Amino acid sequence: MDAALTVAPGRPYPLGAHRVEGGTNFSVWSHTAAQIDLLLFDDADDSRPSRRISATSSENWGPASERPS
């Protein structure tokens, strides 16, 4: 990744990936998951993620807002 990223607590709603001031909020819902991994890729053709963010929580996952630092 070109710019360093910081991870901040996200919001549980709305679900999906949404641009917010200063970054992107990612929120996922699962009734049974114990953990989720958010994989970020620099380019669509990359076969490996450039960054992995893991989160453990309850049914509503608001794992991170990615902000360039």
C-alpha cells in the first residue's frame, strides 16, 4: 500500500462498505461467525491481500474504518 493506514472502531450500521469522513466503514452481519477477516488489495489483479484486518465480536461487525495516516 502506498499510504500508511490506521484502523479505528467502526459503526455496525449501515451494513456493507461505506465512505465516511476520513475513510471507509466496513460492517458485516453474521449470526454464527466467531471471527471475520477483512482483506484489502492494492489492485484488482493482486492474488494476495496487502492487508488483513481481523475482528471478533457479536452478530453485528463494525470492524474498522480505514483512514490514510
